[in-house]
Amino acid sequence: MKIDHDLSQSISSARTLPDTTSSVFFQLHTILSPNSEKLLDHYDQCAINGEFPFTDQIEQYIDVFLKRSFDTIAATDMMNGKVIHACSEFIKTISRYFGRNFWKLKIKPLYTTSNSPTSQDEIRSTKFVLYATGVLCSWTTEQERAELTQYIYDALLLIANQKLSINTLQAMYSEIGTDANFQDILLSILRDSLTNTNPQVRLYTLQLFNITLGLVDHSTISHKILPALITLASDDDIDPAFRDEHRVQSEFIKTFTQIAPHAESKFREEFILPFLAFIASQNSQQQSERGQAKRLEIATYLFEAYSALSCCFHSGQSILNSFLPGLYCLRVDFAQLRPDSVAVLDSIIKDLEHKLEQYRQDSSLLIGGTNLNQENIRGRMLKGLTNFRDSTEKLTYRFIKKK
């Protein structure tokens, strides 16, 4: 092949092979000779028009290889995170190595899935997941980022509206969330979904937030996730039936259990603890409505949350107004449903009561009588949230202003 030394190198893409740092023999200039950049330029110039400089036999081999690879990948289990990761990396490596035009003309058509499929089998397929985690994540340009955002958002709405399993979305978020280049996209989709009129969308959004917590740093949690959770938990426009729904409460408790130890003390004391106290009170007084199994599940999640919170610092007012009232309500449930764990709960209560007594002795804290009925706890929680909403600073701004 004759190489034109005047070919522009402006369109040449950076290409790497796996483990490029382990050996010089993986470097392209070693494989292709010092003329590698000119060869790549020539390749890119041809690829612009879809005329790849392959012989017919090589192109046939490539097409067969890609098709067989696709068939193999499409048959894998999308719930196997290691397999999904390996397949996604394979797609991205091939795409980046052969360039954007090869990706667009050879790889993307294999995986292209309609943004509004009607087939439930298609939505549940590994192909549906890998189109997002592998194909659309191969490049970080604005065009692909916009397409990835729309694809995942449409998938969320579609799966929620049809009340399908959230497994497909969880597979996407678990894989894409490990790449810092796309975390902001995932969070923006969840924030946009918080106000959706469909309760099922909001429920799935909350579950995906729970997955995202383990993939991002504490700063992202404080500045982006906590404000979104506050919006979802305290929005007056949201149907109260949704907020009281069993699965929603379960997801809220599990989410707060993860973030509470790392959250600002102000957020713990003025939002998390009152919220948990309200759920604990509600759970202990809805014995006939909820049923024993659901009450036990909520009580178990609350116990895990309070166990995590017991390791944090709390002010005397916080212990008095929210922490102890919630634990007292939880103890009612445990005495009926998990009597073998009451002793552990009593030890947490005793420790907090001791701390409260120390506050009483060591400070001018004014402690009055505490009424532990549901309306009292509801009033404490709503009063705290109302004070936030009525303040001159927005509730969410309270937790993002310190960057």
C-alpha cells in the first residue's frame, strides 16, 4: 500500500490494545512499524466513507467474527455482573481500537435496539443491556452521552409502565455506574424521574438510587443524592399513599441505612431520624392493616438503620425528639415479632438514655415530657420539614451549599 505522507493526521483516533502498559510489544508502533500513524490516517480516511481498507476475505472474517461474538454475548446471563462487565469491555475495546466509523457501521447495527420496544423478551435480553453498557459507552462525546441518557430514561419509563422486573435497569446501573465518565448521566436520569406521575417509576428510581450509593463517593452522595432523596420523601405533591407504600418505605430505610453514617449530622438529626421515627410509629400502630410479615420486614430494616445510626454522634434534642421515640416504637414490634432480639434493642435504648441523662446533667438542655403516640411523632417530623421548606434557604440547598 502506498502511503501519502501529506495525509492529515487530525482525524486519527487513539487506539490501544489490552494491557498496553505490560509490554512494548502491544504498542502499535511496534506492531505496524514507525509508519503506524500514517497507516492509521489512511485507514481513517477510508473509513469516513465506509470503505475500509480490507481485502474481501479479511472483511468477511471480520463480519463473521463480530456476528458470532454477538450471538455468544447475547446468550449470556445479564444478571452475572462479571460477564456483563467483560462483554462490555470487549465491545468498547473493539470499538475504540478500530475507530468511530467502524463502530458506527459494523458494531452498532448488531446491537441496535429500538428505544421503544414492545417485546418484553427484548427488554429482558442481555442485548438490551449491552447496547447501553458496551455500545453507547464506547465514546464520551456529547452525541453519544445524549443518546445514552435518552436510552436509559426510556428504558426506565418502559419497564416501570409495564411493571416488569427492575433487573435490566439494575444491570445497566451496576455496570455503567463504575465509570466516573457516566455517573452524572445516571444521577441526572434519577433526578428527572423523581417527579414522574407514575408511582412505579418513582419506586424504581428509589431502588436505583440505592444501587448508585455504592458506586459514588461521599461528596456526590452529599451534593446530588441527598437533595434528591429529600425531594422524594418530603414533596407535598406526592401521593401520601405512595410514601406509605410498603416497598417504598423499605427502600427508603435501606437507603438511609447506607448513607446515614456518612451524612452531615444536620441531615441525620433533622431529616433521617424524624423520618425513621415516623415509619417506626406507623409500623407499630398498623398491626392489622400491614400484616405480620410486612411489619417484621419493616422492623428488621429499621433495626439495621438504628444500629448504623447508634455509632454516630447525636445531640440531646435529637435523641429526645426522634431517636428514642423511634426506638420505643420499634421495641413494641420486636416484643411481638422478634422477642429474641429485644435484649439487643434494649441495650441501644439504655445507652441513649444514659447519654441523654449526661446531657441533662452537663448542659442546660431543657427536657420535657415526651408523648410517644403517632400524632406526636408525625408532628415532630412534619414540623422539622416545614421549617426547612419555609426557611429563606431551600431545603436541598442546605446540603449542597458547602462544596
